[in-house]
Amino acid sequence: MIDYLKFAGAQKLALKIENYWADRGCQVKTTLHAMRSPKIAQGAEDSVLFCVRSDMVNGMPTKGLCND
């Protein structure tokens, strides 16, 4: 199972999202953001989690980025 909160998993998820929309003629930009988890002990290797952000609105590509 892929851990989408780790860097490698988040990177795969971002690429999966971009490819999904590219196959439908849309351009979506994704970015990864590192976040420190307050519930994990400071200094622990796993204390940094990654979040995938995109330029989509309500789960859909923004207007004007899809080929009609």
C-alpha cells in the first residue's frame, strides 16, 4: 500500500492526478507541500508529512485549461 503522506507517495499521487486530467485534455498543476505533524515527536524521521495541492477548484480543472 502506498503511503501518500510520505514524499514518494505524494509525488506519485500528484503525477496520477496530472495524468488523469491530461488524458481528458485538461492541464492541471500540482505541488507538494511539507507539513510537520504536531502529534509526532519532534526530530522523528516521520514528523514531516506531505500534502498534494492543485490549481483545481472543487475537484475540477479551472476554466480555460481544458481542450474542448
